[in-house]
Amino acid sequence: MARVTVEDCIDKVDNRFDLVLLASHRARQLSQGEALTVDRDNDKNPVVALREIADETLSPGDLKEALIHSLQKHVEVDEPEADLAVIPQQPEAPQPSEDAAEEAVAFDRMSEDELLAGIEGLVPPEKSDDF
């Protein structure tokens, strides 16, 4: 094939933009040393990538998966879960009663009169010329 055109490849990949993404990804793979599936014929990597897509020596689906995999930052690997060791149950500590729970939080409670008396008992800070 002397020249490869988009029309040669568009019946393999429906979207022109997807075709450009797949061909550019394949061209990068070729520049990194991947094996050719067609003769180079003194062509550059993007032309060889388009020729591979047009000749159907590579599956567009496989190229798309490789492209997605190369762009992923975090790849989840399905690993079998290890059997959890059986932890012997310890006897539970006795639960405090509701009255004891209220007494434990009672220091946070104050009536309005107690609050007002506390505020009135505060001494204002001394005034100085620095402020």
C-alpha cells in the first residue's frame, strides 16, 4: 500500500477521532520497540500504525484496551481474599447505665442563672495604652 488514507481505516474504526487516538498510541508503541505486523516500506511510525489498522493485522478493540491501560493511574487487581483468622471473642465489659452516662456528661450542663453568675463574676482585663 503506497498511501494509507482515513477512508482505508474508517470502516475498521467508526469514529475518526478514535482512529487518531488508536493510531497515535500504536505509533508510540512502535517507537518504543514493539514488533511490526506489516512491512515498514520506509514509512514512519504513524503511517505504519494506520496501515496495520487498515490491513486488520491489529484489532481496534485490543488497541483501545491497551490505550486505556496505558492511561490508567491506578489499576485494581482482583486478588482472592485471604481467609480471616477466627478471633476469639472476649467477654464484653459491662455497659454503664443511663444514669451513669448522664452523670458523666453533667459537668457540661449549666443553668442560665449559673452561666449569668459566672459571666458577671469575670473581671475585665486591665486597659493599657498599647491597644
